[in-house]
Amino acid sequence: MKTCKTILAMLLVACMVLSLGASAFADFGDLSYAEGTVLRMATGYNSAKTGMFFDAETAGSGIVLADGVNYNSGDLKPTWVEVEKILGVKFENKYQGNAANAEFDYWKEQLKEVDMVSGTAAKLSEYGESGAIVNIADYLDQMPNFSAYLEANPIVRLSITGNVDTGAIYFSPYFDGVNDIERMPLMRVDWVQKLLDGEGAFAADACKTLSAPVYEPYMPTSGSVDVDVVTLDGTAVETITKNYDAAGNIVAAMNAAGELDGVAAVNMLREYIDKAYDGYYGTERSNLFIGQNAAWDADELVALLRCVVSNPQTLNGTDAVQGLFTREDNNNQRRVDMFRFAGHLFGVRGLESRQDYLYIGTDGMLHDCRQEPETYEALDRMHDMVEEGLISAAFANKEEESTKTYLENDLGFMHYDYNQTQTIYNETVLDKNAGEKYMAVMVPVARWFDGENEGGTYMRFTESWRSVKTDGWGISIPGVGDSTDKLNAALALIDFAYSPEGMILMSYGPDAFIKTNADGSYVTFQFNGQAMPEIADVTRAELWEKANGNYTNYARMYLGSTLSFAKSQAFEFQCTTDTGREGAGHISTAIGLGTIKHPELAITENPWYTSVPTVLPTTKTDNDLLNTYTDLTTQFSQQKGDDKINVLVDVIASGLTFEGFSSAEEAADTVANTWNGAAYLDVKEWAWEDLQDYYASLS
């Protein structure tokens, strides 16, 4: 649950946004500096295209944006033109166009040449401790907006604390969205409707025979489970029952039925839904999976996937359909989404952690899911799905496939990813006139061991919750030197970015890109319970013209917003397709009404719900030691590259024996005791305990 301070902060921002417009200014506290102070900025996102200034490729011979201004190569982007006006500073471009780690490495021996620099949290904190990066915490009493934000979000404060003895903060945090869900399950909902809805029995002219069953039930096979769902109209919460005594477990029933073809499988699933939910879903059985009142679980999904892959002729008129897949089945950076989804299906924490594979247990201590047998049991269940052909062959074989290929050829049914970027395909490759629809669906029900009930709680929980990223912008001590003007101007920039006006500007860009009323105030809409501005019609049109509907690319490449600081998802939500907003809206409503739980950016009464800090204050000695644990780095990479591997992905694709393990227990033990996982966790736990002690000292 949100703290009172968090709620008050949200209400304050909401009230101020309603009246904000071109005439609004933030309170910069006691920071004073000369008008026109120059700040040399070695800052950007991760390429020359996504810096504060236009690059030659993006600007070309000149580019006119929705504000009517012609921009050329080397010009400040609109967001930063506005920041210059508001703060009365002058920005000079020093950015080399690198990702944070490489950008800092370029400047670390010549920090005298720059005033602000991009870097990873680890690098900025390391150089801060050595005296090269400003300790922002020393100036928090002069930064009212930034201070208020940190006070309202304790885990943010703890995530950026670089030294628990001094409370030092060496960088301004960056959020790619904050306090909001990140990834979601997505399905071809028209296929679910085609298979499950309607009166009478399902029939098809042709279908396939299912592979021999391998996957065994995860949910109960008898008794009942109560689940809270949002009503179909989205206005309230009601409790429904999964009655296994009445219907049995669908996976167990299918497994016992012997050889099944697609038609028989669909009719078994239809009958199960009718009996297990006592007719709750009526003839619109698809709502079990795709409705606002969805209540599906892993077993029901497996049953649905069996129906999908065995009925390609009905669904796409071919002999093949891929069930679960990832955005790029040969890209390690995307393949890891499969084990993230496994965590949601089988109630395993740490697989979508904000830091490595860590989470905070009910005991208040850090846990590493790589060292827990339950993780490998869940992944082995996913491998059972691979063996049945329910997960794409391309994933199992690392073939060069992509979401776009699957969706545009009607080959793919479901994956787990970002809603906005993936539902764009409804506009670009799917045939809406034929009813084709790819949409985010509800988070699955699973048994989660949150300590509230002995034996676990059947509920929806998402670990995919936005928090602090692992990089940000720091202030160079050699760069600002003894210039109070430069130091204060840099601090004022950070403080402004966390003011109500600054947070809007850093997400939306200037007022010319926002819809305003006649009096200059913003036209607003409700987003996650908060009044947020609507984008201008010309902005929406330009977004599609210049970035094919990709909000993030448009914002970074053309507006210059979302490069750092706090990015609101409210802009992105508006740029999502109608179908994208529909599915995300269902999930947002469920979160708002409490039927989807998630980690909190606060120190919660039940520590299981406390989000693990994105960064922990390990010392240089600690980091040097951690860097020697190379197996934990090389065996569990989440990065892109042909040479990158991830054991958790490999277990899904090829099974436990692929890595030489004989059991889930042996896998967990190998990570803990052979690959130095236990020693790694000790170092992280000590840092977490130090961080908690520091937090206690603040009260």
C-alpha cells in the first residue's frame, strides 16, 4: 500500500498539473547563479540520436516540428530550449553519443572538460567517493522539489544512496516510468474468442493431433480456490471460485484423455470453464483469459495453448501456429522475457527483479532466486511446454525470428513484453477489418508465498514494477571547479526536473506539444488516479509520421524528453493504439482496485512487498570481490549478443540436463556453492542491512 507521504505527494502534483501551463515556474529554493551560466553537458540516452542536441542524421537539412520551429543539426531539442528559458542557463554539447557506462569512461580522465556527465550508478558513486562527483545530498535543503520526491519514495532514496555512513547521493535518478507496471502478457484475443465463445460444441473441418502430454498440473486437482477479480464493467471487485471438485483440473483431464485432437481439446476446455466457474463466463468463455474479469492461471493457459497449436487451420488457415514466443527468439536480451513470464505463471520472485535476481523475503532479508530450487522447478515446467510444442521452436533453437514476422504472418499467439511497442502491430501488420487483435491481458493467478497465509496465497502479483534505472547524470567536481554559478545551475536543473512542471516537461516536451485550454492551462485526463496532460493533436500526428507510433523514439530523438529524470507513462499511454489502451486499461483498473498486487517503492510492513533497491551501496572492495564471481555474470547475462548466455533461458529451451544438472536442487546448489552465489548474496545482504540502518537513522 502507498504511504501517506506518497499519496500526499501524488495529490499535490495532480492539483498543480491542473493549473500548469506556459506561465508556471518551479521553486528553485536558495540556488542562485548568474543569468546565462554555461553548463557543458556530456549527457544523453545511448546514442547520438538521443542526446539533448539534434544530430545530423535526424535533423537532415532541417526539420520542422509540431511547434513550427525549424531545427538543424547541432540545435538544442525543444525540451532543452525550454529548460534554457526557464532556468536562464546555456547548454553546451559535449555528449559523445554513448550509453552511460561508455560515456563516463570517455570522460573519466578529463572531467575538468564537462559539468554534467552520464554514467552508471556504480561508476558515478565510485568516482563520487573518490572526490570527482558532487554529493548532491549536501544540497538537498536547497532542492525542495527533489527532496520532496525522495521523501515520498523511500526506495528511490535508498537506491541512489552511494554511502550509508554519509548518506551521499552522486547522481540524479532516471526512471523509464515509475510506480507503474512495465511488461504485460499479450494475446491474439480474436483467436481466443474464435476457439472458446459461442453456443454448442466447437467444430472444425481440420485440426491437428496434440503431442503426447508432458506438462503436469500446477494448480490443485481437487477442492476450490477463491480469486478476487474486477467485474466485467470495471467498476467493482467480486470473488469467483475455481471449483476443481466440479470440473477437475483441465490439464489432468487432458493428460488422462489419451490421444486428443484440436476439436476435442477445445470442447474439453469449454466444458471445464463452464463447470469450474459455474457458468460465470456464459458463452463468452474467452473472458477467462481476455476480459476485465479474467482469472486464468498456468494450467488453464497450457490448456489454451494446446487448443491454439492444434487448430492452426481454424486460426490462420495454415498447418502451423506458434504458441508462446519472445520478441526476437534468437536475441538473448529478449529471450530472457520467457523466464520473466515463468515467474508470473508459477509464483517465483526474483525473475524480474530491479537488481540482478534479488528480492526481499518475508524475513526481511535478500534472496537470490538463482539459488532456490523453486526457480528451476518453474523453468522445468516451461521446458515441458517446449517439449509439447507450446513454446515456439524458434525460441528453443535460437532461430532468427521476431514478433513482427509472427504477427504479420498470423503465426504467433502470445508473448510477454511492453504493451505500447507491441500493440503498435495492430496498426501496422494486423487486419483490423478482419477482426485481428493483439492485446495485453490480465496477469495470471498463481500461488505466491507472501507470508500472509500458510501454504501461500492464490492471487495476481506482478514483479514487473518500474523503479530507478541503473544510470543517471552526475555533476563533475573538476568541471564546475570553484564556480558557485555552475554548481548551483546544475543542482537547479536536477531540482527543476522533479518539480511538477519539470516532470511534465521531461516527459511531454514544451507546451506546444501539449493540448491546452483557452486560459493556457493543460487539458487533462485521469491516468492511474492522477490528472495528467493530453498531448496535442499535432503531436500525435507527428509521432506516427516521424517514429511510426513509437513514443519513446519520438520523445528522445525529436523532443529531447525522457533522456533522464522521471519519465511519466501518461504520454506513452496516449500514444498507444486503441487496442493497446484497452488491454492496459484493464490491468490499470485491476491495479487500482487492488486485484493485482506489486512491489512498493516504500519500506512496507510486510517486507515481501518492498521493492528491492535498484542499487545497493557496496564499497569498492565489495565490488572488486563481486567482479571475481565471473560465473554469476557470464552464466546469467541479460544482455544482447551472440556470445551471451543465460542458464535460466537454456533450462527452458533444453531442460535441466542441458546444463549438467540432475535436479532443481542440484542447480540451485551449483549456483550457490560452485559459482559463488552464496558469497555474492552475503555481500549484497550486508549492504542491504547497512541501507536499512541508514534509513532508520533518517527518522
